[in-house]
Amino acid sequence: MSTLKIFSLIGLLLYFALLLFTVTKEKKNYNVLDYFFAGRSLPYWALSITFIASWWGAGSALSTADLAYEDGLGSFWYYGVPVLISTFLMILFAAGIRRVGYLTQGRMMEARYSKSVAKFLSLLILLFMVFNAASQMVGIGDFFGSYLGLSYETAVLLGTLIVLIYSMFGGFRGVVLTDIIQFVLLLISAFIVFAVGFHQAGGLDGIHQAAQAAGKSNYLNMGAGISKYSMYVITFGCAWMIQANVWQRISSARSDRDARKMTVMSFFAYIPLYLMVVFTGMAGFVLYPQMPEGGVVIGLVMDYLSPFVGALVFIGISAAIMSTMDSLLNTASMTLILDLLPENADEQKQVSRSRLATLVVTAVALLISLKIRSILQIAWIASDVITTGVFVPLIMGFFWRRGNTYGALASLGTGFAYCLYNLIITFGVPLPTFWEAQSAQQVILGATLSFLVYVVVSLVTPPEQEKADAFLSQAGFRKKTS
């Protein structure tokens, strides 16, 4: 075993011990509010860090760099632009989400529409969270496998087990505390890899010369990625804007003002973080005539860093993936316990059920990651579910007074059926379509269909204006009437 692998394994053990020590020394979770929202006692900067860490995962740390190797600056549209769009919209929505007083999206939709809408919507959110968690497990499997020489299955199990243990015992407060540690590690690691790669590549001049020699005239043109990545901008942007783990952080803020400050701080942090990863991939294009085995980041670590520094970077990238995975698993279990299962009056039993729920959703996500070994494919499936199924009734519920339970149910059902239809096609069943699979056209068509059904059905069925007025007034989107 190489020195790098030995240092990396030692570092992983120390890292796990630090996370476990952090969550076990923190105060106990006495109730569900503690377990899933940290008692609404955390400062905005801590929530901002966990917000950033929860979206800075396998796609950000690894896939974006590999895409930048091929497509240059235009690859910023793959993850960077959707994240910025989603976060900007969250800045506008944050105060209203925090002010409405309901902790989960399911509870919000029950107050806005009905219990049946809340259950259906929560089921789709649960599916989204589980599939997204599975994509991070694929990331950890590929990364550990390439770095440590483990089989994919062993690597997935190892990474997932680490996250499961500290997530089960720590709850949301444990997730936030470990995310702060993980954010520091991933920030240091991302900067080291970027700085070394950029320097070895000769900076922008070196990248420009290599691109010109390869005939890539648009390699340094960010706008060149618009057409290729537009489907991801639309799908990921809509899906992430309503991502339940972000709304969980907004609901956990101490006040409306803190909720908005959290999103503003995150927005400005994302810009340099994603640019660093993109330029890392572009530096790899100069240094490697072909994509390195395991990807650009792993190649740079193996070839240009000392074993000690390489082990530090290994822990940092592991932290990036784990910090996203723990957030998704915690929110998935929150949705299952608070929105889908019957409530238990005994708070301690409810906390025990929450831990069991974390175990269950982890097991399901693990099975998915062992069957589908593609981050992009799993992420697309997850985002398609929530974009075509959940987006319209959830967002319109905050704006359109005339929208009602019938419209919301019809929209949810239509969007989910459309998503399933496309999913069946993705797995090779030759069903008729007039749109390109996994394209911007597919996403726009699905969201438009969901929107039209919501509007038409709401207009032809009885209004629920009293319920709508109460919800919109509480959220601050409509003046209270006497």
C-alpha cells in the first residue's frame, strides 16, 4: 500500500473520530424540534455554512471539474449557475418561509391546501431526498474506490456507514456542527488542488494556449455552456430552489432576518467556490492529454501533491461529499417522521423513531446507489421528480390565492405521472415521445403541463379563499384583513 493511501486511511479514521466526538459531546436531542431543527437556536452564520456544505457535494467537488476539463469555463452552468439562481430566489423567499410558522413543507401545504396534498407532496419530496442521497453515495463510492483502491461496493458501504453513525446520534444539530468542520476541510482542500493545478498549468495563459492548440476556441467563454447545460439550469434550479433540506435550514433560523442573512451569505460564497472547481478542471486539461483515471481532482492529488497534503485533500473532498449526504438523509428522515407517519405524543419515542427513520432511508438510498452507478443519472431522476411534480403547487401556493386543493392534487398527479413516463423510457422501454429525453424541452414541457393543470382545475372547482388568505397573510405575501 502506498504512503498516500496509508496517510489517507489514518486521516479518515481520525476524521471519523473527530465527528463522532463532536456529536456525542453536544447536548442531547430531547424532542423532534431539537433533532430536526436544533431547537431553532443556531446563528445565521452556522446555518449558512451548513447550507453551503449541503450543496457542495460529489457533483461540485468531482463532476464539475471533470466537465470543465472538456468544456472549459462554460461548465460553470452545470452546477454553479443553478445554485446561484436557486440561492437568489431563496433570498427573496426566506423571510416568508421562516415567518409562516410551519416547520416542514408538508405542514405548510396542509395549512395552505389539505392533508391529502401534504401527504402526496411529502412523498415526492422523500423520493427526491433519497435519490439525491444515493447520488452522493455513488460519489463516495467512486472517490474512495479510486483513491484507496477499494471495490465500489466496499467504498460505498464504508462512506455511508460513517455518515449514518454520526447522523443518527447527532440529529440536525450534529449535522450542522460536523458540517462546520467539514466546510473548513473542504475549503482548504479545494484551494490547495486549485492553486497547485493552476500554477502547474501556467495560469490563464497556459490554459488559453492549450485550448487554442486543441482547437477549443470557446474554452474560456462562459457563455458557451448555456445551450449544453440549459436543461440542468432549469431542472436543478427549480428543484434546488424548493429543496427541503434548505427550507429546513431556513425554518431553523432564529428569526426572519437571520433566515435572509443566511441565504445572502451563502450566495456570495458560492461564486468563488464553484469558479475554483471549474478552473481546477481547466488546469487539468493542460496537464493531462487524456482524462486521468478517477478524474481530474484525483489525478492532481496523485501526481502533484505530497502524501501528507494529498491525505489532507482526500479528507477535504470526503467531507464535501459526506456533508451533502448527511443533510439529505436528515431531511429525508424528517419528511418521513413529521409529514408521512402518524405523530407520537411521547417525545423520546419520536426521537427514537427519527433515528430509525434515518437508518431506513439510508438503506434505501444505498440500494439505489448499488444499482445505478451514475451521479448524473440519479441526480436527474431526483430533480425531475420534484421539478415536474412538486414545484408548481408549492410555489404557487405562496402567490396565487385562487389555487386550491383540487388543483394542487391534479398538478402533483400529472407531474408525477409525467416523471414516471420519462423514467420508464430512461430504463429502455420504447414508449412514444415527441420530446428529447433528458433535455430542456422535456423539463419545460413537464413543468408547463403541471402548471396548466393546476390553474385549470383550480378555476373550475370551488375556491378555498379563507384558508388561502390565512396562509398568505401569515407568510407576509398578503395584507391581513379584519
